[in-house]
Amino acid sequence: MSHWPSFGANAILNTSHTASPAAIFRLRLTTAKLFCKSAPCRHQSTPYKGIGVFGPPRSNQSSRQTRKVITAWPNQARAPKLLDQVRLAIRARHYSKRTEESYVHWIKRFIFFHNKRHPAEMGEPEINAYLSHLALKEHVSSSTQNQALAALLFLYRYVLGRELGELGDVIRARRPKRLPVVLTREEVKAVLSQLHGDKWLMASLIYGAGLRLMECLRLRVQDVDFARNEILVRDGKGAKDRVTMLPKSLKKPLEEHLRKVKAVHEKDLAEGWGRVPLPDALDRKYPNASREWRWQWVFPQEHRWKNGKTGEQGRHHVDESILQKAFKQAVEKAGLTKRATCHTLRHSFATHLIEVGYDIRTVQELLGHKDLRTTMIYTHVLNQGGRGVKSPVDDL
């Protein structure tokens, strides 16, 4: 029995000129098997497929060609890029999509500010320089600067695995104390009168139930309880659910709107579509739930989206910019000089409830505020305490 040389790429290269083709084949096959156990090829469904190990080499195959086959094997999977690692870390902690977009945006700007240096090579001085630049040169608000700092802290703690020390004297923009813009009841009525159709219904729900813009747009059919006059807000700000009121004056218009939406959904089902995205992994747990009526959006898109690769079609909820533009035009037509947005309706909801004497704790629960101090700001808008303050000039 002949003595076998040591297995490996060098052995193959050294014996490729002297050994018989059959011996070279057996040696290459054994070497490939050893490599497959340690690091399978990521480009092939099976380790051996397409790498030229099955069958003796051609007689005119040179040692250089043999070297190419062996040195290209095995292929190690590349590590994810830095920003992809950030996205994975954010999604693993179930942060919102908008938080992910914001954090990636600020981290990317931080890297470009320092001429594309890797964050692992930088630390507290570079972070200080960047935050100071935002405050001094770009004149960003305090909340924007704090958002950039939060993104960088997340990067160093959870992606790079580094705890930052003292950041020193970071120049921060002073955080001003702002009061929200609030519309009177007459102004709300004037603005709503300039809206029509589903835009009027969406704006009325925001004002009547104290919803945030995206909370309104993301409502599903099952979230509206007509029997109890309630709206269940799911996955609101801070990933919290809450229950708020369904205005009685909006029940009939909302029911008529849902009948039209259901007719559109049934037409989509008849054409083979009618699916909507489900939260988390519910689409895998309940494969047919995305076609059910209860999971459909209360305010779906007018036109179906289409996946260019798969050809699949479906409907998402109305884009927020559609209502924002319509509301801005309605404010201008109503002749208001206040800088009112869709969120101003939520401020007005809270203020008007406190005006008529509802308890501040009740308003806090309806709004979904974690801290009572956030709700207390509406008492400052009123310029009233618990019992109300009357100006002395009114008694003259």
C-alpha cells in the first residue's frame, strides 16, 4: 500500500505533476470533503457542486489552474456592513421603522462629517465635535441634537460594544419651552368644512378621538367598536395600546365609509388580491388572515400597489402626506393665520376637554401620555389652573 501524502492544497500542487490522474482525483475529493465540513460554500446549494472535484483533471490542466480551484475554496460569508448591523440591532429590539430611519441617517452623517472614518476609530472627542457642529453651524433644535446623540450612543453601545465615557462640555442648543398651537371650536369647524370625503372623516376622527396622524391612518376594521363607541389604538407611540372614544356623530359616516371599503375589498378578492400587511410575524402564523375583512385598513389606498418582481398586488393605508396637504389647503381656505397642522387637532381635542371641566387624568389616558406633565401643558395653553383664573381687568 502506497504512502499517501498529507492532505491539503499544497499537497495537491506538489503532486499534480508526478501522481497519476486517478490519484490526484482521490486526493482532491478527500480535501474538498474536509473543507466542506469546516466552511461550506455560500454560493452553491451543495458543497461539491460546480467546483471541479468530481472527475479527473484534464491532461492539459496546469498547476496554475489547479491552484485557482483550491484557493477559491472555501468561501467565507462576509460580515454585514456597519449600517446593516445598526439596522439589525434596531430591529432585534423592536424599535419603530422611523426610529431606524432616523438613527441610520444620523450615523451616516456622523461618518461623512469625519471624512468617512470608521466609528470604531473614533470616540468622545469626535462625537463632541459633531454635536457642537450641529448646534453652532447648522443651528439645529435641541431635540434634533439629542436625537443625533441618541443614535450615536446606540451605535457605540449595541453595535460596536463600547461604553462611552464623559462627553465633556458639549455645546447644546437650549431647549425652549414651546406651547402648542390650539384652534378654537369655531376655527376647527371652519377648517373641517373645507374638507370632503374620507379626508373630512380622517380629520374629524383625529379631532374627535384625539388621535395622532399615523394612529388614524393605521386603524383597522377590527379596531373600531361601534357597539361600545370605542376605538382601540394599537401600537401607538411607545408601542402602547389604549382605548379612546368613538364620537357618536361620526358613527354613521364611518359605517357608510366602511361599506364602500368592503365593496372594494371584495372586488380585490375576486381578482385574486385583497391582502394587507400584518404586524410582526402574524402572516406566517395565520397565512390567510391578511385577506380577512377585520384586518383591512379603515382608510386604504385608492390604487393597489404592485410588486414589480413578483407581480403581487395589494393595498396599504393612505399616505400621510395626502391628508397633510389637504389640511394645509383647508387652513388657508378658512382664512386662519395660525400655523395649524393635523396634530393641531389633537392639541385642540385635549384643550377643549379640559375647558369643559374633564379631569386631567382622564385626558392623559385618552391621549396616551406616559407622564402627566406632558398633559399639563394644555392647562398652560388655557392659562387656567384647576378652578380657572379670571383677569381683574374683566371686573372693571
